[in-house]
Amino acid sequence: MTSYANPLHPPLDADQYSGYTSIGCALVVPPGTFLLPHRRWLPQPAHTPASKWKVSTVSPNKQLPSISFDYAGHHIQGVPMRELNARNIASLVQMLQGANEPAFSQPGLQKITLRIHWPGYPHVDWARTIELVPNGPITRAQLAIAVATNYSRFMEASLDRSHDDRLLNKPLPFRRTQIARTAKPTSPDYAVGVSAIQFEHLVLVGLHHVFEDVWQADVALDSR
């Protein structure tokens, strides 16, 4: 099991964790401090509707509570996504705080849309549906696995493969699509790649509600 430090400070209040989720285009960084010095927040653009019409018609529905992901006994420190991808559900139940609890307390939720907006990658538009009741209400551990799986696929899609020889055997339209989707980032600070940020650096800290059925993950980077 991955080692982790014991908490040394009182837990943050819930309103500190979820209060920043608003519609806007600025990069947002959740409040809170990590115990590990090599861990930092990934600033992400908040998702906004694609059109001005959509912005004006989004219903001002109340924000649903944020969902946190932690090792047992921790608070807003997160879980490495590589652990979520590598371990089976039985192991995660032993590791995660509230692993078997229903992730959503609101009745009637059938699915959510997970949006990933990585800084410097506006050309990679990632929106995927997560079913919440495939075999009963989804648990916190199951939701964590689903989010981590999406980030793994996103990182794979974001890699620069414009010179990948494996594309040479693919049809030209496919090659053009892949190269367009995996173009270099507009900013090098959060570049994804072999010598840059990789999936193994990602830490899932939480999931927050943006509007309607759209949710975004709170992610940290671990530079170890």
C-alpha cells in the first residue's frame, strides 16, 4: 500500500472546500493545504456552456455538495490516481474513507457528465458520461475509479503524437484527427508527456458540481 503522512492540522470546514464552484473562465484552485510538500493543486478552467445562449439559459439550480476522496483518516489530501487504477475494489474499500458509502445523497440522479479542462489544452474537449446506478447507487470507491479511468484516457489522448510512427499505417483522416487532438499545449507549464506531467503524477482530491449535470474533478499534482 502506498505510504502517506499522518494529518498534522485540523480538517478544513466543508464550506471552504466547495464554495469556489462557479461558472467562469478563470483558472480556479480549491482552498486547502496539502501535508506533502511536493503536492500542489492543478489549476483548471471552470467549465462554461458552449454558447452565449446556453449561458443565459442555464438554470440557477442549487450547487450539490462536493465529494471528497481520501485515505481513511485523512481530509482533503487526495488519493493517487495510479492507486485507483491499479487496485481492485476490495483493496480500495480497505483504503478509502467512506469507500462503500453512496457517493451521491440526492435521489433521482441517474448520471453525470464529467468535464476535464486541462490548462494549456483547450483543443482537447473531454466530456464523458458516468452512470450512477449501473448496479445500485454508485459508491465513493466506484466513482473514484470511474474518474481516474477518465483521466487516464484523457492523458493518453493529450500526448503529442504528431511524430508517432504507429500512425503511419492508419488512414489519413484518422492520422489528421489524432494529430489535431494531440497538438502541443498552448502553455508549457502543465504540458502532458513523457518528460512532463504523466498520469502517475495525478491525485484525485474531489469532485465538484458546476451546473446542471456537469461535474469537474479537483486534482493535485504529486512531483515525487
